[in-house]
Amino acid sequence: MEEEEKLVRRFMPGIIRQYRDQANLSQQELADGVGVSKGFISALEKGRRVLDLYMLVQIASALGVRPGVLIDALAQKAEKI
């Protein structure tokens, strides 16, 4: 597994959950906003799925943030390890 994928699997689940909670969205509501299944969002939040750039942009949009906000949050967490 590539280092980038390891970082995404380790930190992005919590980041997505944090911003979903801040947006006051359920997994189903986020899934509806992105056009994916609730199971897909659940798998992302459990680290079983890894975001590609397209999905990162879609999720950020549904959460009402710029994609860079999610990437910055990931970078901040990765710097601490």
C-alpha cells in the first residue's frame, strides 16, 4: 500500500465524520448529496474505502467546504506523526 493511501485510510475517515457532523448531516443525507449509497459513506468513515480526487471534490461540495479544507485537515494530522 502506498504511503499516501495509508495516510488517507488513517486520517480521512475522522475528517469526513468531523465535517459531516459540523454540517449536521447524517450519512444518508451526505450520500444523497453526493449521489452515492449510505454504505459508501460508511465505508469511507471506517477506512474501508479510499477517496479519489473526484469523490473528494463531491464530498467537500456536499459538506459546504472547499476540497482544500479537507486536504489541509489531512496534512495537519499527518504532520503530527
